[in-house]
Amino acid sequence: MRLPENEETLETAKPLEKAKEDSVSYLRAVLLGGMKPEGQSSLETNVIVTEILDAARQSAATGKTVSLAGTR
């Protein structure tokens, strides 16, 4: 990590828990283990991405700027 006032340092990342080591383990934990999807897999993230993609398609089709829905 590099900060303007300090010298660069090396940080070691913590290992992932078993359920998050790979996509298959993560999917299994969500479907069978009751783990709540989070991060890039969360419903909220995917709804926002879908709204952005829909607006991009509409803008490309019409040639006009499309405003996204307000804040959540």
C-alpha cells in the first residue's frame, strides 16, 4: 500500500474462507448452506447493473441520453 506521506509497504491478504475459495464452493454455500450472496453476486448489485445495461441499450437505440432511476 502506498500513501503520499509514507513509504510503500507490502500487505499480505487474509486467506478466503472455504466457501468463498472458488465459484462452485460459493454457489454451493449459497444454495445449500444458506449463505447470503454478497458483493458482486448480490441481488442489489445485479439490479443496478441491469438498469445500467437497459439504459445503455435504450440510449443506443434512440441516440438520446437516458437518465437512470434516482438513488436507492
